[in-house]
Amino acid sequence: MNFSISEMLVVLLIALLVIKPEQLPDVAFTLGKFAQSLQRLFAKIKEEMNSLTTLPAELAELEEEKREQFK
């Protein structure tokens, strides 16, 4: 996700109104950790989906090898 400078300033301004300035570093750290865990989760899901889509191709290759062995 790409944010422009103006969008980041609006988010920072809202954060200053809602969250105490002393709490901002802790909140930012927590949000960063949350975003990192979401990225890892989506990477795992993507990896799993990719492995599921390659499985039929691998099975077809194995079947072809098996047929060639018995000819």
C-alpha cells in the first residue's frame, strides 16, 4: 500500500486527536507488528495456494513417467 504525504498527514492528525501524544510510539509499534503479521499471513496463504495449483501438474508428470517405465 502506498500512501501520499497528504494522506499520512491526515492520519497523523487524526491519531493526535484520538490518541495521547505519549502513547503514539506504542500505538505505532503495535500497528507495525500487526501489519508485519498480516504480511506473513498473506505470504503463507499465497504460498499454500501456489503449491495447490502446482500439484496437478506434478501428478501429471509422475503419471507420464510411470507410463514410460512400463512401456
